Amino acid sequence: MRVIDGIQFFDAEQQFLKLYEYEQEHEQQKKLTASSVVTYLLMRSQCDEAGLIYETEFNLKLVCEKLGLPYSSIHNGYHRLYEIGLLAITRIGERTYIQLPMVAAHVPSKEDNEISSYFRIPNAIFNGAFLNTFIKARDVRGLLGVFDLLNGLFREYSNKRNTSLKRKKETLIKKLKQSKYAFKSWIRRVFSNKESLIEIKIEHEDMYELKFSEAAFTDREQDVVYEKFNAAVRNTLSSLLKSSSIKYATKDLKDMQFACQQELTAPLYRAILVNDQAEKFAALVVPDVISNTINKIEHSNAKVLGAYFRRTIKSQIQEVMKEEIPLRRLIASTYRDEGLEVPVQFL
């Protein structure tokens, strides 16, 4: 299945950037630049669901080399983002993180688990020199205009399954607030660039009919319900780990996430597929299991975190499931129906 896979970008982030650029006056060092907008997009691609990047494991120069971005420009943009307030340093437990406050403000909580409105910026935006052309042209508003089109196209594709988006040329010029010469240059960068994510499907006298280019799509299986449930479990794990005293590296986190997905998320999701009502009970089980697991690890001398986490979460699932008999039996039956061995923690 073809999907738009990429960076989750909240509408509130886009709106902040637009208001900051178009509606507000700033000191020179706090003005948006094309390099600072590209840097924000880069940091957005590196942060976790809570808008955090573990500082000691982040190397801006290496990331720039990997993505083909000019380090000097991104370095300047990086420091400007702190001036603007789009980046901050925060400590959680004994760890220091680079925080994206706009993302952190939209993390679902127990009190409000609704996901804020967002669109996706395809990962392919980093391919080739597409972003570099905006940095060289110092075209802040052009980049914001690209975000606006990507937002519109994503919503048409996701909500209505429309593959095109109509935009009047006059409206685009007014939105960008650029001269006609600058607008023509923007058109060339956005639509005539072979690395662009957007193509002109049909050009009318006064209007463009736009579509995503093939580069914007990824071929993969998509299960929206599972992805939502898995994301919620991952958020719970990340949140509880950050507030714990456990010292872990990115590799340890990935190992723990994978173990959690295999031992807890996947079996619980089996029950949800069979019975929609199981979702609310599964949601109650997850924080108990993960919290108990982390507590056990904190009081251990584990040398290999990933392996120890897997053993511990299995035992904690078994303990919690002793009180969740209907859910446990439902999960076990899904395995038996497929002729599979039931994991010991659900027997």
C-alpha cells in the first residue's frame, strides 16, 4: 500500500512559524531564516514523540553529512532556534535533552489523550539538494509555502483520498507575500526541481492543480488501528523511562521498544482485533506492566538492558495478567485458533 510516510508536523507548529514570520517584528538575531527553518525540520526528524533528543548522542555535523545539508548554515540555524525559543535544553532525571517545546506541548497525557491535528512532511524532502536551494536563496517564505502545500495535499489524500489540490496563482502570490519575480523563482524551485515532492498535474490560466510526486510515497503495509495503539505504548514506555533512574543509550531504547512490541503490544493487539471492547482493558494493562518492569530494572544490576528488559517484561505481564482473566483468556484463544503456542505469560 502506498502511504505518505514522514515527519509528523503539528498544525500548531506550522501556524507558529507563519505568525512569527508574517505577523510579528523581531530583533535581527531572532528573525526566521531559511537555514533556521530547515534546521527546525531536521531537529523535528530527529526528536522522539515527546519532542526530545538525547544531547550526548546528538552530533549535528554528522547528521548534516548524512542528509547532505551545509553544516555552517545549519549550525547558525541551530543556535538561532534557541534565540527564537523553538529549541531548549531540559533535564529529566540524570539525562540532558534538547527539547522542541512546540512538540512537547502536544504530547498526549492521561488527562488529554487526543492527538493534535497534524500533517506529514515526507522524509524524501531531505533527498538531494531540494532544501539547499531555499537556503541559498534565503527564501524563508518559500519554505513556509511548501509546508502549506504539503499540509493541503496530505489532508486531501488522507481524508478524501483526493490525489490533487487546486490553488489559484493569485492566492499563492498573496499568501507568500513576495514579488512576482521572487514568486517565479519559487515556482521553479518547488515544481520544476526533479527532487521536489510536489508536481503540477494541470496548469490552468489562473490556477495550478497539484499532486504529490512519487518521491513522497512509501510502499508498506498499513494498519491504522495498530499504529495508533503501538504509538501509545511506545509513548508510555518512553515517558516512564525518562522519569526513571535507568541509564540507557539509544540502542538500549530501541531494544526495549522492540521487546515491548513483541511481548506486550502484539499480543494485546490480537485481543483488540477480536473484540473492540478489549482496547480499553489493554490500555489499563500497559502502564502497569511497563511501570513494574522499569521498577524492577531500577533495582537490578542489569548489564545488557535489552535482554534483561525482555525477561522482566514477560514476568511482569504474567503477574498483571493474573488479575485480568477475561483478557488473558481472549489473547490465549487467538493463538490457539491459529494453531500457535500460547506465550507463557498469557496461559
